[in-house]
Amino acid sequence: RAPKLFVEKILPKLTHKLGDFAEIKRGFTTGANDFFYMTDISSQYDIDYAANPKKFEDWGITARNEKELREQGLIYIENERGERFVIDRKDVQPAVLTPQELDSYIIKNPIGLLFKPKPPNVPGPYSERYITWGENQETIIKKGKRKGEKVIGYNNLNTTSVNKPNWYNVKDLEPTKIIANRFIGERHFVSFSSVPVLASDAFALVYPRNELVEKIWCYMNSTVYFLCEELMGLRQGGGGLEILVGEYKNFPCFDLDRIREETIVKLLDRNVFNYLQELTREDRKKIDQEILLAMGFKIDEVEIVRDQLHKEYIDAIQDRLAKADMPLKRLASGAQSTESNSEIEPDDEEGNDQ
């Protein structure tokens, strides 16, 4: 599917692979999002405590307000079931949970949290109470041979019981600042978080090998890279595109140290638009001009190459959408892939990760 300009002019300058500069891993799966996914509602603690102090006293909580809660290393959370708890702050990690959370290139205030005790097998005393609660909750299996069956305890799901030695441990990943969407519709973009975060398996986590964090992120938000995604991604029914995690390392690139990231970073501090709107923006044109210059194109040829690149990029997306067997739909968050060249995750009995 590679178009003429890409093959003749761009590809010869892409003498490196992304794997030369970064390691890429698939995000986590939980098998029980209702239990593991949560948000910080500490700002509501004062109101809830005033309304029912006995409930918190029965939990053994002595904090009378949010300030005291934080001083004691605790956090007030609400999980996906809408249940509220006080747990140990050390046992939650900032996380991007679904693609629907992201509308901009830069994640300034991650809103999601993942229950992930640290150290893995040593949850704090209040987190232990939360775990005990989870072991006594009824849940309905939503997928697989046992679909519709009621189970007592998240720990009795196959998808959580495989997390040895304790069911409440999820995949051991390090947080990172670069989060790439694995499932693409009409918007190509890679997010940069202001603080290191984890991400669900709807994403790939990018770990730069050297001090090239922002340079790698800038390249991954260029139209050159977006066209590589279109050419190397797996087309799905409905017009979607999936990037197999094992393929990231093979994505062509150039010596990324040549990028002047300080210019591009400022231009990416905004919302993301669909591919047609993006290419009408002056800042998008400047981003791609900077990348093409860093690749070695001469300044008097950059504009012509950029415009032709944009045309071939549009053609690639429209070809994907036109050949879809149904209209493009927003891709579901956390969808599992069947890729053979990445870690195999167990089937999700609950269907929470679908």
C-alpha cells in the first residue's frame, strides 16, 4: 500500500527503527475493571465524613478532613462499581484507562487510578480491607464458557487468579510519559503525560532508551509516523486500524536526536482533531516541516514534500475507510488483540476489558 513519495523520497531517509530508540510494551489488563479502576474523590471526603462520621470510624479512619487524610498517607477513591473507600495512597498508580479520556496531545492531569499495591505483595492495612471487600462481592461472568454465571469474589475469576502469588497484582509495568493508541479511527496521535503513568491494553507504553523522551514523542506525532502506522497497521472490520505491539520496534525512523523538540512541543500543546482538520492547521504544517528538515530534506523542497506527504496520508486513511465492511465506529476501550508476537493475556471472563 506504500505510495510513491513515501517509497522514493521518505523511506530512504528512514535508516533506523523505533526499536533502536525505545522499548514498547502493551498496557495492562485486569480481568476485573470494577475492582481495579478508580478515581480520586478525596475532595469530597469532608462532605462525606460530615454526613456519616460513624461509617469512617468503623473503618478505623481517624482523619476528620481531607488534609488529615493526606497527612496519614490515605486516599478516598470511588471504583467502577460506584463504591467509595479509603485506602493507602501508595497502592494506587496514575493510569490512562480508556481512549475516551484523551482529547489532547498532552495529558496534564491524569484522572484515572489503578489499584496496584506497592510493593506488589504488601498492600497497606486499609488496602487490605478493600481487597477483603473484593473477595466477598458477587459478580457476573460476561464472557467465555461460564458467561452468565455468578461468582463470589473477584479473586475467583480465572483472569485474576493467574496473578500469582496474590490475585490483586496486575502486570508489573513501569510508568512512562509516552502513551500510544493501539486502536485508531480517524485520529492519529500519541499522548505525553506530565507525570509518568500506566495505561490499559488499549495503549502501548513507550520507554525511551536514552534521553530522547520528547524527541521520540515529537516524531510519533508527525505525519511521517502516522503514514507508517497506516501502512504497517492491521486493518480491522469497521474501518479501524490496530497497531500490533510487536510491530512498533520495526517502525522506520531516522536519527531522532536531530529533532528540535522545543519548537514542536509548543505546537502540540492543544487538542487533537480528525485527520482532515489536522492537516488544515498551520501548526500541523510547521510540525511536519520541522520533522522533514530533521530528516535531511532541504528547506527549498520541504513545502512540496510536506504537501505531497499530506495528500498520500489522506489517501491512505480514506482507502482504509472506503474498504471497511461497515461504517467506522468509535473503537471500544481496552480491546484485546490476538497478536502472536506479544505477551498473551488470559481471556477476560467478566468482559470488563472488552
